[in-house]
Amino acid sequence: MDRELHDALQRKQAPDDLADRVLARINSGTQPQGGTQPARAGAGANPVLRWLAAAAVLAITVGGAERYYTQQQQAAETARVKEELRVALQITNNTLARVQDKISQPADARGR
Amino acid sequence: MKATLRATFAIAVFTLLIPVAASAQDGKLNLSFLDRLAERATEKQEVTLDEQMLRSVAPGILKPGPGADAARQALSGLRGVYVRNYEFDSDKAYSMDDIAAIRKQLSAPGWMKIVSNEEKGKGPNDWELQEIYFFKQQDGKSGGIFIINAEPGELSVVNIVGTFDLSTLGALGGVLGIPHNIGNSVR
């Protein structure tokens, strides 16, 4: 057992043409036969599908951003109108109170 | 030729009068006459909310809670809220003549004066005016209100358009954080 293990792990010299073969394979762009990496399939294998996927992601991102921006705009507009309405009703309240004061005062009290 | 010119002139005048007539029928007054006073004011608050603005933000304003139903009813009846509030650093900043153009509009059919207090003292700046008008639509329903408080150095004008009463406005004010006393003084 020890002997077999020793033989198996024994350092071996690489073939002389290994570097040339690796470089040739890289330059040719081919995948090694029977390698451990599975061949990629689906969208990644097709450039058109890859671009379509990227466009879809971009569209979803832009759409989401636009929707978020619209919602923020709507919220800001609602807050603005709410504040203006509050101011308007406050002034209405004050003006009515002022009119009430004036008409309830006797003329003498008004100093005229 | 003369008849054609006359007809053209009549059509032009009629076309110009249509917006005025329409404005007079819905309780909305033309407050643009106050723009020149706004330029002289040291402090001013101006609110212009038309029906479209009020409708578009109504769901966001009215959250569920106490008084929400009454406030929703008030808001649904509003077709416009126009407020001008000016303060001046001089008692001579404006006179009754400056607000005459607005008051003249209140002589149109439908407007009824319900409160009036006009005082004139001895001096040229010793005057003041408080008035409240209601606008009654052709179907008999209220179509708006106009409130003015004019004193030397201070002018407040309120024109609220729509079908409402002041108590429902009070409910709306309550939702917006204003005490429920709008309209108590004239009810």
C-alpha cells in the first residue's frame, strides 16, 4: 500500500511539448476534451442572447429607477400641496377670526 | 363690408367675455389684480390650488384615521383654493381703490354678501374692510366663498371654490393639524 502510494505521488517530469500544446490550444480557442469544466450552455454561449439578457437587466434597472423617481416626485408634490392647503386653511381660519372680532366689537370700542 | 367687420368685432368681444362669464359662474374670482400689491408686500403668502392639483394628491393627503371621512368629503367638494395674504411696511402701501377690481366681481349674479364691516375714519389711512360672500350656483348649492380682511398695512383674501360648508372645511383642517374651529365664527 505504501509502495503504491509512493509511486503514484512520485514527481514526474512533464512532457517536453506540454507548453507548446497548451499555447496552441489557447490560441485556437478550443476546449480541452474530457476536461473537468463542463461546457457552458444557454445565454452565455450565444452573444446575441447575452446582449439580450444585458438589455433586459438594463431595462429593468432603468424602469425601476424611473418608477422610484416618479414615486418620489409624487410624494414631494403631495407634501407640497398638503402644506399649501394647510397654510390656506390656517389663513382662512385667521381671517374668519379677524372678521368675527371686528363685527362683534361695538363701534365705540373700535375707536371710531 | 361694414357688417362683416361689426360681426367680427362682436364675435371677438363675445369670445373674450366667455372666460369671464365662466369664471363668474363657478365662484372663482380673478385675483390677478392683487399681483401688483404682492410686489409691494414685505411679507406674503400665496396659495393657488386648482381642482386638478387637489384631486391628484387627495389619496396621499387623506390617511385613514379619525376625521378622515369628513375630510375626504370636504376635499371632494373643493374645486379650488386661492389665498393671498400680504403685509406691508407702510399703512399707505395700498388703498381701497386697489381692491376695487376684485370687489367689483362680487356684483356678478350668484354672489351674496353675508357679512360686511366697512369703517372709514378721519384720516386717509384710517379705514378697514371685512366682508364675507357666498356664491350660490344655479342649482341652489353653494359654489364658493370669498373672505376679505383689508386694513392699512395688511390684506388677506380667501377664495375657496366648490361645494362645501365651513364645518367640513374644519374637518379637513383637523386632518392637516389645524384646530377644528374654521367657520365657527360665522355659523
